[in-house]
Amino acid sequence: FYLKTNKRTSTWRCNIVDKHLNDISKKHLETKFIRTNAEKVVFLSEKLDIKVIPTIVIVSKGKVVDKIIGFDQLGGNDDFKTVVLANRIK
């Protein structure tokens, strides 16, 4: 499932990530996708060392295994394909 919480409306790139993760989550029901507002959950942002929005944190078995920070690892532009993000998450 894909859970959206406390959406930050001033960061339009987060909306781009939302669209892609929403599409990916529909195909991967075995995975939990959780979205939160890094500014409102400061303790979590500090613990995960989030400094750039958007940041996708990949957690497996309770441990951070990877981070996707911004769009540089997704081609460096705003119009990357959903499959690019899906492959990067794998």
C-alpha cells in the first residue's frame, strides 16, 4: 500500500515522486510505501539524515539499505519514467 501523510505542498518535485511511487505501489502489494513530511517529523528526518527533499529511503528488515536523494540518480531531470525509479529501487 502507499500511505501519504502530511504532504508538503511547496515542493512540487515531491508530487512527481508521489505519482511514480503510487504507480509502483499498485504493482508491488508486498511492499509498504510510506510518505511523510520531513519538516513535521523532524526526529525521523534527523535519524535518517534527510537533508534534500525529495529523498526516498529504502528500508529492509528495519535497516536503511539505500537512499535516493533528489533526481540525480534518476537521470537528473523531472520527466524520468516510472520504470527508471522502479529499477533503481530494486
